[in-house]
Amino acid sequence: MPTTPSGARVALASEGSVNVATGLSVLDHLVGELARAGRFKIALEVAPDSTDEAVPAAGAALGSAIAAHFQAGAGWALVPAAEALASAALEVDSEPRFVTNADFSDSRVGGVANDVPSRFLAELAQSAGINLHVRVVEGDDPQHVLAAMFKAVGAALGQACRPAVTTDEEDA
């Protein structure tokens, strides 16, 4: 697993696993959801002084590390977590962006403002060079909605990092 200067390593795996230390247990948990859904081995460590520094540093580190693995260059997923359902679609793009319909700016999960996961995903998209769209289809519990979002992003990234599947008809 190649190491980026920012402290992230990513490898494709048959089963996802993580070794994450961002200083934010909620973010560590969500990165674990992403890794398991995408079947990545992720090692991520950041040690900034504050949440305002940790979140973009972690997103940038993971995005840069994942970008080295893109093969199909696009992916999508529709994933549940308890009563929540989220979709993610992404493609490698020269104008990276993060777009979502989720707005948790007034809520907190695990003592952390929910704009933290959105900031993390925005930085991940920028550093990975992807156009990332995440939609919350259903869900009431913020923890479940965030888990569904990160699982969907992980599954879509996992698809984009593996060779595109072709059928015999396409090969003919």
C-alpha cells in the first residue's frame, strides 16, 4: 500500500478494514463504513490541532490515496443502513465537486456537528478529482443517514477502483 505524504494508505481488498485515527470517533467510524462497503484496506492518520484542521486533512489524505487506484473511473451505489437509504454516483472529472441533498447543519452526532462528514466528503472529492453526488433517499435518524451515505460512497468508490465488467456481447 503506497503511503501519501498526508498519512493515508489505501489498498483494494476482498474485505474492507481500517486503521483510522482522525481524533474524531464519529469520522473514524464513518471511514470504517466506507472501507467495508468499498472493500478497501485503509490506514489513515492525521494529527492536526483542531477539528477544523483534522476534517479537511483526513479527506484530502484519503482522496489522494484513493485516486491512485481508479480503473473504471466511475461508480454508483444505492445502500441502506437501518431505516436510511442513500445513493452515491461518481466519476473522475477535471472539475471535482461534491453535491448532496443532505443538510444536517443543525444536528450533532457523537458530539460532532454533522457538517463535519460533509466537509470530509467535499475534501475527498476535491483531492480524488471526482464529481461526487450523494443523495439521501430515506431516513430519519442522523446516524443511520450518515452511515448510509458513507457506505454508498464507499461502494461507488470501490466500483470505480476496479476494472469495468464487460459482457461477452460487448467483447464481440
